[in-house]
Amino acid sequence: MLLAALESARAASGRIVLLSGEAGIGKSRLASEIAEIAAQKGSFAVLTGRGHPLHTGLAYAPIVAALRRHLTSLPDRDATEILRGLADLSRLLPDSRLPPCEPLGDPELERTRMFEAVADLIGRLAERTGVFLYVDDVHWADRGTVELLHFIGRTIADQRVMLLATYRSGEAEGPLRELAMAVRRNDPDAELILAPLSDTAVADLTRQLLGTDPTAELLRNVTVRAKGVPLFVTALVHSGQSRLRPERLPAIVRDVVVGRLHRLAARERRLLEIIAVAGDSGSEDVLHELWSGDDLDQTLRQLVIEGMIDEQAGRILSYRVAHPLYAEVAYAELTTAQRRALHAALATAIDRLHPDDVLSLAPHYRAAGALVDPARTIEVLASAGKRALRVGSGDEAMRYLEAAIAIARSTDDGARLAPLLGDLARAYQGLGKLDEAARALADGAAAAEEQGDSSQQSQLSYGWPCFVVPNAVARSRTLRRWIRWRSGKPLTPCISGWWPISGTAPPTSCVASPTK
């Protein structure tokens, strides 16, 4: 089926295909093999992105990673030509080769234009060579990524494009469930569900892993415990244990993976933990910054040979734990103090190498606690929040801005507080949390007043920029709540969405009328 979809895409009949199954069933392995076939035939550019459990709220992260990695691999002249005229793409993917993008004053319109720019980019790439867009572990992706994949899937019918997305069965919720339903509705054959291995297949895999026939006791226990899941078969065989009590599946994962981790040499275990915490930030240059000693290459090679990590080729090599379950357990086995220390070290290393890479920096600064400079943490989290606002991800913006505000308050950084609260109000409003938006504005105005910042205080106390409230209904609802938070002071509404206190001179663009 997957090869047929690839051939269909080669003939300019684009397909979107979903690959699902339980954890460890082999989705990523199968999808990677199809990607290799697409690349080997030379008629497809392979763009790869992955969801990550630590980045579930990071807007569009898998798509950004896939596009950025491919564009950086192209000669500058080719990339510049491909990006020509795609100004709206800069909302998602900051790149000096993109033309500037002016705000439109309507978040939904900006988001639509951004989606169209991504689809146009993929179309341009497909004109040069076919495009194989592979997004792994979509169940960990944010809502925006899933919706963007759906949008792309509806634009590739007559293009040399194949879009392959994998996800865990039972974890398709919200937008991912809607995507799966829409894909199946349009093409009943567009989803491949991987089933567990038969007992015969488990025996064959066990024999292959051992290089000899297994004992009856080992095969019986592996068959019972693994339940046909290739990852668990592999892990149990490598554990060398034959007498195991049947337990629930999550316990199997932890027991097997922890046993595998404990058998690693100390340096190998340490490097695996760093890569697990790094997530998508485990590039070769970052690892060199963190690693002490001259055995990094040797240790990486050993982990690759043992099947614990995967090497991802590109202009800069990067590494990931071979299976998400190993990464999850390795991360969970660390103490809170150990996790924070590694996040702090990663934040520092990435900051030295790529100080503008907010997408990589923000998760680590946020998770590092008090081990990193609070002023820099606020700066990074604020930038991440603004980025999320630009791409219309209110949930992500809220999380990063709330974290930045908490640090600003705990460190008495009043100068940053007012603008942060203003941005938080925008995030709340976009999520429909209008009472919280009004409260954030009131708090921001008070913070600005305390700092003596009359300009910021005026904006937050007396008005709200029109782009925050995109339609009349929302303005009306927001105004009612704003009135409550202004202690009943009468306000003058403005058609542009800016509301000065009654008695002040409104801007000439306003058509004002008193309100009670």
C-alpha cells in the first residue's frame, strides 16, 4: 500500500497516508524504510519532522523542523528562488531570504495565509522533484501541526507529493481524530493499521536477534510478554531474562527498558540521557558543547550499533533516542534535579551556538528552573510566547507567557511585567478567556503605573489595540468584562477597537459614543 501511494505520488497524484498502531509496533521503522526508498530513487526530496513528548505544545514544531532542515540543505541561490514572494511563510519560519511580512490585523486571516504559503512552498519543491513529507509521532504534535497537515493534504491531489504521518492507536484525540476520520472518508485505503506479530513471526524475530534457535522457555516468555510488539520482543531478547511475571503493558515497557539502560556503560548511559532530554536539539555541535572528554564519537557510535539512538544526516548531524518509549523511560528515571541540570546545560549550549533559535531554547529554559539566568529565561520565554501568538497558537503562548510572568514576579522584574501581561491578555482573548484577558490588562496597567511607564500604562489602562479583538461581538463581550475590571468607570468605545476613558480625546480614526 505504501509503495503504491509512493508510485501514485510519482505520477503527480498526491496522497496523504496515515500509519497507526500501538507503541513499539514498528510504525517509525516502516515509515523510515519507505522514506529511504523515496530518497534512493532520486525522484523525491524527503522532508522529515517528528512530534516529541516534551514539545507537545510547541506550535508547528515538526513542520518547522522538516522545512528548515530541507531549506538549509539547498544552495542559497535555489532556496532564495523557491522562497521568492512567500512573505507569509515568515510567520512560521523566520528566514533572511524571505520578504518582510506585514501584520494583517486579523489572526485567522494571517493563519490562513501562512497555511497557504506552506502549501505553495511544498508545491514549488514538488515542481523541482517529488516531495515525501514524513511526520512521525503526530499524537505528540500540537493542534496547529495537525490542522496544517490536513490543509496540505487537501492541496496535493495533482502534485508529486506524498504525505505520511504516523501516530499511536488509542491516542488520536481532538484534531488528530478529526484528521484521521477525514482522511478515511476521502480514501478508505489511506490508513494502514499495523497489527501485532503472530506467534510464528515472534519466533522468527527472536531467532534472528539471537542468531540461533531460542530455548522453549525463553520463546514462551517472550511471546507472552511481548504480545506481538516488535519493540518488546527485541527488548526482552536483549534483556537475556527468561523468567518474567506477566504484567500490564506499561510495566513491561519500564521493566524492559530500565533493564536495558542499566546494562549500558556509564558513559553510554549518560550520553543517552542527554540525548533523551535534548529531544530535537540533539545536534552534533550541541553534544560537543556538553560532552566532557574526547570519546563522544566513540560513544555515539556504540549507542548507534546497540540500536539505542538513531543518527539523522543533514548539514549538521543530529541524534535521537531510537524509540520514544526508551526516551520516555530514560527521562522518567532521572531525578527532578538531574533533569533541571541537563535542561540548564542544554539551554546554555544552544544559547552559545544558536542564540536566536527560540524553538529549541524555550523548552529547556522553561524546564531548567532556577539553574539559568532569570532575565535571559524571561527573554526567551517571552519570545516564544510572541512567536506562538504570531502563528495563532494561544495555548502555547499562554503557557510560555505565564511562565515568564511567574519568573518576573519572583525576581521583582517589574520593567518586563507590563508588556508580558499585555501579550498574555492577547493570548487569553484568542482562547476566549475574556475575563482572564481583562484581569491581565488590569494587572499590566498596575505594573506599568508602578514602574512609572505612562505610555504602557495608557495603552493597558485606557485601551486595547484593535488586533486583539477581531470582531464586533468579541469587542462587545470584552468591553463588558473590561468595564467590570475598571471598577465601573464609564468608557467610550471606539470602532477601531481602542477604548479611551470617557472624557479623554479619542483618536481621529475613532467614531465614539458614550457608554455606561
